[in-house]
Amino acid sequence: MMPLASLFFGQQRSEIGSIVVDAVIREVHENTSQVTENPVEEGADVTDHVRIMPKMLTMDCVISDTPLSLSVIRNISGAVGSVTELISGRTLSKDAYDKLVEIQELREPITVVTGLKAYENMVLERLTTPRDSRTSNAIHFTARFKEVVVARTKTIGGGGSLADGVKSIGAPTSDLGSQVSLEVPPSSPLAAGNNVTTLGTQEVRGATGTFDVLGGLRGVL
């Protein structure tokens, strides 16, 4: 007779990485969004203020020691080599538990297949395995998974890098125009070694470099 869980979730078997689950008692699929608590300006794009959170998945599962098919044994047999090992003390439930713990400790994203959909890039966040006299020949566990959102970088054409662009923006460009050099004759009071008490007012006019000295020195140069 087909198990009630199989009737509820359909014929497709659920998988956690390489582990095929015998029965899924319950699935909880969580899709949440984080909405800003600050007021949104009228007319603004509301989607800019809503962030999609990583998907969450919780599964209540059962893996029995009774082999359902050779495919189940092959999928769980990362540590199990043959049916002989199962009879000698190694059971499907124990090896499945060890594999689940290994998945969690490796901290690598896996694919989880459920009766509703397949999830990629899922990390086993929590594993709960209660044991009592009724579950001695199987494991009944609850596994909680959380999606790892993968960000992908995009290369923009045109060559160069952002740093080069910033440097070009920060480099000032200026035109200083014509530079005028004034040579002072040795006979001028402004020449080195001559004592000048008062030079009055000095002014430079335009780009021609006209130089006037007031206070008795006008016309010396």
C-alpha cells in the first residue's frame, strides 16, 4: 500500500543533496520580503524600498532501514558499499544521518528537491533528529534550509577600470596663458644689491606684462 505521505506529496521522491528521502511528512516553504518602515515619497518606485529575502525551507522527513529499492541504496551509499554492510550493522538510517551531518559541516550549497519545486544554493541551517523506541529502525528528522543568494559581477565594455575614470576626473586642467618674464637692468634700483626704501604701488596690467612702479621710479625700466 502506498504511504499516506506519498499520496499527499505525489510520486516524486524528495532529495537532499545526494540523499533520497523515503517519506516527507511536512514541508514549509517560506518566501518573504522586507519592506522599509520609512515613508515612501508619493510617485516614487516602491520596488526600490522592498527587498526580497533568501528563501527558507523546512522539511519533516523519514528514512527507514528497510531498503525501498536499489536506487535508494545507491544514493545513500556514500559510506555504504553493499547490502552486506547494511546487514552487518550499518543501516540506511545511520548512514543517512551521518551524511546529513556531513552536509551541514561542509557548509556548501546543495540542491533540495521537494514535491513542490527544486531549490538550488541551499545551506542546511538546522538539523533536528529526535529518537525514541518507536524510531529505532528509522530516523525522523527536521531539516531547515536557507538560500544563499549569489551575486554576479558584470563587466562593462570600453576598457579601463573605475579607478582610471576617477583619476581622470580628479586631474585638473588649466590654461595659464602666456608667461611674461621681466628682466631688470643692473642700473635699475630694483636690481640686486640696490637699496630701495619705498617702491610704492605695483600693478600688472593685462597679459602684456606692463609693469609700473610709483613713488619716483616710474619710467626707470
